[in-house]
Amino acid sequence: MPANEADRGKTISYKPLSMSAKEYKAFAKNREPARSVFRNCAIAFLVGGAICLIGQGVQDFFIAAFGMTERQAGNPTVAVMILISVILTCLGVYDKIAQWAGAGTAVPVTGFANSMCSAAIEHRSEGLVLGVGAQMFKLAGSVIVFGVVAAFVIGIIHWLLGIGGQ
Amino acid sequence: MQYLWAFIIGGGICLIGQLLFDVVKLTPAHTMSLLVVAGAVVDGIGWYEPLIKFAGAGATVPITSFGNSLVHGALTELQRDGWIGVITGIFEVTSAGISAAIIFSFLAALVVKPKG
């Protein structure tokens, strides 16, 4: 709900420094819708599209440079995208972009790598086994679990229906 | 031309993700899981391969392709080895992505100090 421009100014000028929690909540709520759903979606579309564009460039590079087929080039492309994402995460750049781009950086496979890498770095202080090893899949784990279960169910359905593969 | 479609389809999948964030109010983990399952189901009915042919990296870079690869591995080995292939084949195609993510993340954790 976009607040009235004039009302906004008043709220600030009356109580600029001392706000109770309740007032702050109202104050913050007034400002929250500044990032509209439409704007978020536009940014997600553009950033996500740009990442896929880079992926397409990497894939075409593998096809041109190593004479791979499109199918063969898929795996090295994903690996390169993950490497780029991990490097950007290490430099702290990826999370900065992610804050702004939302799903645009989270949905591509780079976001998957980012979640693993940042969890690994974050929990490094807890040790290699209990920290890095155990916490790496904190966020990525649900993706793998649900992906595998879904793939298993679909595989079983195909088997029962006797379709086999495609 | 493929670059244009890669941009549009890839961006479109991210847009769906953003709508799930903002409109349906799902957490990122729920959104990602849902997209992976969606990718798996779409491949299960045989529509993901044509999408990859059409949009290239626009279909292979978003996380939905992870679900697609899991199903694809399972179905390929199902065809080749029978029912046991459903279990053995799941990570057949995805292993590159998961291995790369694990290895690079582990190495990164060895050398990089966490930032505030």
C-alpha cells in the first residue's frame, strides 16, 4: 500500500529520533512497499535471464572449442557456472547481488552453489567435519532430497506404466 | 536466436521463483524445492527435453534442470537396466553439478574467511 507522500514527511519530522517499537513498525511498514512485486519480478527476470545468457555463452564456448555436442556441453557448463558462483561468493559479491536480485540469483544453479558455499564458509569455524561437512547442505539439502524423491516416484510411475525412458 | 530464448526462458523461470517468494510467500527453501519437483515432473511427462532444445541454457541453468537431470538419469537407466535403474540412475547426469558444488565449496571454505 503506497503511503501518501505528504503523510510520510510528517511522520518523520514529528518524531525523527525517539520511536517506540510500535511506531517504528508502522513507520517501517510505510516504507516497505517501496520494492513492489512488479519491480522485484522485473529485476529477477533480467538478472536470471542474464545468468542464463552467460551460461549459453559458456556452453557455446565448449561446443566450439572442444567440438562437444549440446548434451555433452551441459555438464561442463554447469560446473563452470558453479565455479564462477563460488568465486563470487568468496569475494562477497554474490550475496550483494542476491540481496537485490532475489529469485534472479537464487533460482539459477549458481544460487544452489552459492547456498552451499556460503554455508561451508560460515560454519568453517566449527571444524571441517562438524562445520563444513555437516552444514554445507543446510539449504541445498532440501533441494536434493525433494529432487531425488520426485525423480524416484516418477521413475517408478514410468516403470509401472511400462513407458521406460523417453 | 537461441541467446534470446535462453534469456527469456531463463528469466521467466526466475520470475516464477520471484512470484513464489513475493506473492505466495514461500521461503527460499520451499521455492527451490518446488521448482526442482516441477522440473522433475515436467521431464516425467517428456516436456523438458524440447524446452532445452528450444532455449538451451535458459532451461539448463535454472534449478529446474536439476530435477530434470535426476529424472532423466533414472529413466535412462530404467530403460537400460530395468527397475533397479530407477535407484542407480538418479545421480547419473547430475553428478557433475553436485560434485562441482561440493568440491569448490569445500575448497573455498578452506581458504576463505567468513565476511561479516
